Amino acid sequence: MVLGRVQGVGFRYFTQREAAVLGLGGYVRNQWDGTVEVVAEGPGEALERLLARLRVGPRSAYVQEVSVEWQAATGEFRFFNVRF
């Protein structure tokens, strides 16, 4: 979960672009409470790189906190998508 000024600033599309470059599968979506949820699968190194980018975000965002919950991969994601 990403907390801060992360909605209405292109954060989902930034995340989708970064995840695609890293070859990750999963999704990103806005939550009703103003946070952004990110679910990603792939190699550990690529996931760590995505986390580093999420902590910065796009120029117009202000990221306060990124909380992480690691789980075993399910293999259900072929691509990384924006969900609504």
C-alpha cells in the first residue's frame, strides 16, 4: 500500500510503466481511502527495484509511506495492469 499524495498525479500509470520495464506481472489500483494498492510478481531483484521506484513516485506525487507484505507468488499474472 502506498500512502501520500498518490491519487490524481499519474501514480498508477507510473507504476504500470516501471513494472513493465522490470518484466513484472500484477496490478495497481486506487483505494477508496486515498492510498494506492500494488500487487506485483516476479524475480526478487526486480521487485526490490520496483519498491525503490514506488518510494519516490512520479514528480507530482508525494509518497509518505510504502507498506510491504511479501507472499508466495501465485503465477496468475502475465502482465501488469491498471485496475479501476
